[in-house]
Amino acid sequence: MLRTVFLKELKYNLRNPLVYTFTLLFLLIGFFHFSNTNPSWNGLIHMGKVNRNSPYLVSNMLSTLSVISIFSIAFISGMSVLKDYKYNTQFFFFTTPLRKSDYLSGRYAGSFLSILLIFIGGIIGIITGSYFAGNGINGVYKVSTYLIPSLVFIIPNIIFISALFFAIGTLKQSTIYLYAISIVFVIYLFALQGFTADLLRNGLLENKLLLHFLSFIDPLGGNAFKMETVNWSLSLKNNQMIPLSFLFLLQRFLWTVIGILLLIVTNIKFKMDSESVKSNTDE
Amino acid sequence: MFLKISNLSKTYSNGVKALNNVSLEISNGMFGLLGPNGAGKSTMLRTLATLQNADSGSVFFENTDVLNQKEEVRKWLGYLPQDFGVYPWSTAYNFLDHLARLKGISDSEDRMNAVKEMLERVNLWENRKKKLKTFSGGMKQRFGIAQALIGNPKLIIVDEPTAGLDPAERNRFHNLLSEVAEDVIIIFSTHIVEDVKDICDSMAIINKGKILANGIPGILISEIEDRIWEKAIEKSELEKYEKDFKVISSQLKGGKKVIRIYSGNQPRNDFQLVKSTLEDVYFKKLYEDELEKGS
């Protein structure tokens, strides 16, 4: 049953314009940033003279793409169960022997994989872009340059963002919440990261507690990464693998756990019945 | 097969008593639940379809406790909600195939045959590759019926299934249900008396959450035989007649009002004895119920 629901959801998403539009968008963003060799060009992230195939730049890009992905994930994950309420098809499913957990996890997994596809588009853009940039601005190509940042940014971030919107869409049964919370979330991240960047620029690094706090309250790990690499020289940025410190990994782990908890709460609170349907008009 | 509903009650948080101590025994065949809008029909059907909990009472299908063994019931349940939608982007075939799979027809060849047979029965086979968003109201309704009947359900619950169907479609729908009703229990709700008259083996009249009558349509009709009287009056006279007689229904016919009265003997010599119908049973019961509430 889970497999049936999962495959149907995946198939649905592969034809969902939102999925392929964002896959293409991420591919293009990756490509145009990493193929550009002009050191004074500023796109979504500052590239400078840093090697295009460095873990540092790849991580920066993936962290930024995570923020942009909120808009797509809000609707891919948020709608995966909500669409049954929107189209009033929920009772077809609720009156089959399909188990609640299979219904929810099948839909969630189907949307998760579709979101992963969007990020794979981004990675492909990043890799092909750096090839186009030429050898002058690239170091030695390594699988880990792409693999490690993907594991610490893409996977935890998708888990958290998708779980958040899956929970909202499934339990609130309203697209308005998806719009509102995705916008608030993005504004929050911009404000938080902007504030942190200002602090770092002004050299206010003594207050360790504040810095740790600022790292932890950025669910997508952008601040945590910034703290770890703020003093890096060009040579470190070119060659060093991103620092997998205890606090950094703890930060990533914490938000992943929060995501999983949101999914568990959704599974507990969700009811396959007519009484929990919000627009229900009883007679 | 046997469905036993005992003392079922449900009051909504807004104070509406949707079901008031309902008890019914239903066996194989078509069972019609007749009542005006807001009578509690949908509440009762949703409860039987495992979608809603009752405040008190019990429902047993054979040995299965319907209110507590929901997963078990869903293995052989077919349900058509009163109000439903479809995936606009999906074709009739694909959506029905998906639902059939969830209903447990896992073998792909079995499923293909079942989907084909069902779409043919509801006359949608030729439109199987069309997107559901292009379907008319009647076609959508037929799709809903197909999903309720697929997978050989033993308990079929259909809520106002004939709403939105044209007469020919309604007829075809009645035939379709009658065909499958032999070995299963079909419960369907309607506010249209003809739906019940034409096809139901047994029936109940429900109003404001209470069962007013329950039995075989023919017997219910015979109980009021020789007691229904008719007279054509001016429209303006209706109020006067309603005061003096037990007017259970009135109908416009050629500019005049034709009233029907329930009475053991001829109320006046200008009243004419007519053959009692199921409609009279229905209106008499509603009339008496209102009277009782009013007093």
C-alpha cells in the first residue's frame, strides 16, 4: 500500500510544473554562478577568486538554494495530502483499507524524492558551471566536494522544511497557511542572516554565546557555516573540506530531529475521518 | 448478511441532534433511507462508513463491530459521499485503477479486468482516457458510483447518489444497484420518494435524527390504504383547509392546488378516495412528526 501511494505521488510530482520549473531554475542558478569567472561579480553569493569546485563555494550555494527552495517545498510537501481536501477526494482514500501511516508516509516520501530532484538539478548546474569556468579557477575535482555539503545541507534542510510544510498542509488543510508561513520563514532567514553578517563584519566575535545562539536558530545551517568559516583565508576556502565540528553537526542533527518530530506529530494528530475535515458541513 | 444498528445517537458540538437513538436491522438487498435535507441521513451514512464516531450506540455487520473495527470494515466497504470531487488532471481509468489497488486488488490483470468491467457498467469505458476535469456532473457521479462498487464490497453505502443524474442515468443507476444488491447490503439515502419506490427492498423514513417508519415499501403503503383523500382547491383556500383537515401534501396542477388528506373516513363528500402511494406514507409521517414537535 505504501509503495502504491508513494509511486502515485512521485508520478504526480514529476508532472507538477512546480517541480520541473524549480529543477530547471536551480540548474540555471548553479550554472550561472559557477561558470562566471569575473571575481567582482556578485550573484546570490559572493564568489570572488575562490576555486569554483571548492567545498566552501558549493556549501555556500547549497545553503542559499535551501532558502529559495522553501517556496517550492511549501507547495510540494504542503499539498501532498492537502490536495485530497482541496479536490474533495479524501473520503475515497479514507474508506479503503489503506493505513493512515502508509497514506502519510507514502505521500511524504513521494514529495521528498521530488524535492531531492530539484537539488540534484542544482548540483548538476554547479558541476557543469565550474567545468565551463575552466582550469584556471578550479582545483582538483573530488566527489567529496559535492557529497559532503549535500549530506550536511541538502538532506537535513529538505527534511526540516518539507516536514514543516507537510505538517501544516496536512493538519491545517489550508493553502493560505502555506503561503503565509513560507513568506514569514524566508523573511526570518534573510533578517537573521543579514543581522549575523553585520555582526561578523563589525568583528563582534567575542560573544561566543550569542554566536552559537545565532547559529542554532537558523534551521538551514547558513549561519552555523558562516561562523565556522568567517576567518578562512583564500587558500583554505580553495582547498579545505568544510569543518565538521561537533557544534556544527549538532546544529544540523537538531533540526533534522525537529523535522522528524513534526512528522511524528502529524501522524499522531491526523485522522482519517470526516469529523476532522475543516470545511465539513454537517447535517 | 446482516447489519444491526442499535441505539445510535450523535449530537454535534453546535447542539444539533443529528441522530437520536436510531435502531435498524438491515439485511441483503437495497435499503433506502428517505428523509428531507438535514434529517441526519449523511451523519448516519458517514457513521456506517467508518468516517465518524457516534456518541453512543453500536453497529454490527455480521460479527464485526463497525464503530471500533474500522480497518476491518474498510476491507469490504464501498462508499459514495454526497459531496465529492475528482483529481482534475487524472483520467477516469488511472484514478479508478489507483483506488482499486488501494482497495486491495493487487494483481494487475485482476485489476485491469475489474476496472474495465466497472467502467463499462457505469458507461464510462469510452471516456476512460479523458481527463476527469472534462467530465460533466453526471459523468462524475457515475465515476463516484464506480469507485464505490469496485472490489466486490459487501457493504455499500451511497449518499444521495441520484442527485445530479438525468432520468435516463437515474434509471441505469437503479438497475446497476439492483444487479449487485442480491448478495450484499446497499444502503442509500435520498430525499426523492421515487428512488425508494422503484428499487428498495426495505426502507426507513428519517427526520431530525429519528426513525419515523421502517419496513417494506409495499406494506407501509398498504397500512394507509383507503385513507388518502384528494381534492382540487383554489390556491387561496389552502390555509383554511390546512386548519380543518389533516392535509399531508399539496401539489399544483393546472393552476389549482390538489391537496391530499389522511383520514379514516371520507372527510366530506366532495373529497375523492385515491390510491395511497409511498409519497403519502412519507408525507403523513413527516406531518405527524411536525405536529408532535409543535404540540
